[in-house]
Amino acid sequence: MFKVFGFSVVLFFLSCGKNQQSDILPPEKMQVVMKEIMLLETYYQSKYGSPSVYGRSLKKAAQKVFDKHQTDSIQYERSFDYYAKNQAELKAIQEKIIEDLNRENK
């Protein structure tokens, strides 16, 4: 009985890991979404200053970005947490965002 229970627990945790991994935005998509969210945050911060003033407007604007890219805030946050734990991947995404912004500003 204990062996069956132990095996079930192991399978459960393995399946959770796979589902969690498949819920992560691929680096290319994360880069695009993250760039747009960062630009929105920068715009609202420079225009209104305080998050208490622009928080609701930013959420609505961010939702439009998520809809555009067929994702949602939950998947974005999970993806961000995943990449934050994998610093090399996050750094690569951030470097590509910077390259894109520099290219666009030339």
C-alpha cells in the first residue's frame, strides 16, 4: 500500500513540474510581452509619478498587451518568476529588449 502511495506522490510532483514548465512563455514571446509591459510602466511612471494614481490604468493597458499576445497576467507572472530564477535566461531576454529599443531609437 505504501509503495502505491509513494509512487502516486512521485507521479503527482512530476506532472506538476511538467504543467508548470509548459505554462511558461517561451523566451521570444516573453521578450516581446515584457518589453511592452516595461514601456507601459515607464510611460505611466513618468506621466503620473505615483503607482497609487496610475495603478488601475496600467492594469487595463497591460491587459490589452496580454490579450494581444494571447496570454494573461497569471502566465506572465509565472513566466517572470521562472526567468527570475534562471538569471542567465532573464539576462538574455533583457539584453534583447535593450537591443530592440536601441535599434528603434536610431
